[in-house]
Amino acid sequence: MAKRDFVKDVLLGLAIGDALGVPVEFKSRKVLQQHQVTGMIGYGTHNQPPGTWSDDSSLTFCLAEMLCGKYDLQNLANMFMNWKHHGYWTAHGELFDIGNATNAAIVNLTRQVDPVLAGGNSEDSNGNGSLMRILPLVFYIQNKDINKRFQAVRDVSSLTHRHIRSILCCFIYTEFALEIIAGKNKYEAYTGACNNVNHFLYETATCTEIEMNNFRKTLSATIHELPQDEISSSGYAIHTLEAALWCILNTDNYKDAVLKAVNLGDDSDTTGAVTGGLAGLLYGWDTIPPSWLDMLARKDAINSLAARLSAKI
């Protein structure tokens, strides 16, 4: 049996999920129930050709590239600025979408604010802009203890999103991914991640009980039992995490997982990306429909990046 290329699984899985959602971003669930996405299409919301990925993938690729060398948050910050100002790691050389919190954080970075202090720390700064890009960090933290894993997640999230709620969304997501990499099935991985995070939070008193209540649904280990109408797909970090977990746990292959995610509507590209990264880990990049991969923008550059990071880890 061939050795799994988890880095390629993550990068291609995430980018394809993102690209599927870009043309229908902001469309409502009701509209998409009547006109479902069934494959890779183009234009639509952002008037981009088929296979175009958004800021979700761009910033994910920046993190992956930083991890190819020395772990250096200032280097990552420099890439984020280069992305915003010069189209670095964009699909077609120019930026067409950026979240408000991410934009404000990059303004701070441009003013030479310390990267771990650049992101917003207010309760209304909990969009999904750090969750969408955090996944490659698993390859840096996978052999560290949970305290060091949490600190690395906190730091990388904080470049754009510094509130504990956003950090915890990233932490739950990466813990789930690490359980998958360890060879567990999706239900075991979800239960294991919930147990690990619950124990860590109660042992370390990392956040208040009131804040913990925001994650009651996520950390129940039963989110997949909820009906679809109790799953939101807005740009709020908790909603995106819940939607991705729900889609993963209620499907059994890559294609169905990402299509379910995109067709939830609203922030469809990010729900698709966050779901797609996990689905890539679960099922492998080679289970992605070839016709989708053929249309993916800058596929060769993504494959090259994956090969460099795989060689590093």
C-alpha cells in the first residue's frame, strides 16, 4: 500500500472545496436547494473562471510555504502582506476577496505590529478567517504535546484573529485533523478530538465557562446527529466549524462531503475549504474527481508546494 501524502491531501482537498464554493458565495441555502452545485463551475459571485480558489486557499498556501522553511511568524506576516498588496499566492495574480478582520490585521502588520498581536481581540472579530487557513499547521505540531500544540495554534490564528473563540475553533479543527492522521476513522477522530480539547480546557482553565458554552454543540461529540436546519453556514467561525464537522460526519467520500458543504449556502467557499481539507485527509487527494483537479488554478504550483512541505516533515 502506497504511503499517504497527507500534505497533498490537505492542500488539494482544501483548494478544491474552496473553488467549488467561490461561484456561489453569499447565495442562500434556499436558492442552492433549487439550483444545487454538482460540479466545478465558474463566474457567478466573483466572476472568476472555473477552478478559481479564494483567500482561503491563498493564506493556507502562505502558511504551508512558511512551514517549508524555518518556523517564523514574521515571514508568514510578510507573505500575508505580499498577498494583499501584490497578489502573492493568488489564483490569477490578483486578490478578489478579503475579510474585514483579515484586512484590518494586515494593516496592523504593515504598521509593524508584532504578528501575535495583529489580529482583532474583540468579540465581533470571530469570523472564520483564521480557521480557513490553519490546517497546514498540523504538520508542524503533530509530534508536540497538547500545550505546545495549543500555543502554536494560538499564535498562528492571532495574526488575523486573536479572540479565544477563533483560537478554539482552530484548535478543535486541528485536533480532529491530527486524530485522522493518526489513522482513526472519522467518528473516532471526532470523539477523540472532543475528549482531548475538553480535558485540556478544563485542566488549564484556558477560557471561561461562559465561553465554553459557545462550544457545547461542537464538543458534544454528537453534532452529526443534528438536523441540517440546526447547522448554520455563515462566516462566523463557530458556524463554519460546526458545518464542516457535520458535513464530514454525514458523508462517506470526498465528493459528497464538499458538495454538501458548498450547498449549505452563504459562506460557501470557506465552508467548502474547511470541509475539503478534512475530507482530503480522510479519503486522499486521489479520490477527488479528476475533472475537478484538471480545472484547478495553479495545480502544478500547489503540487510543488505540497512536495516541498512533505520533504520538510
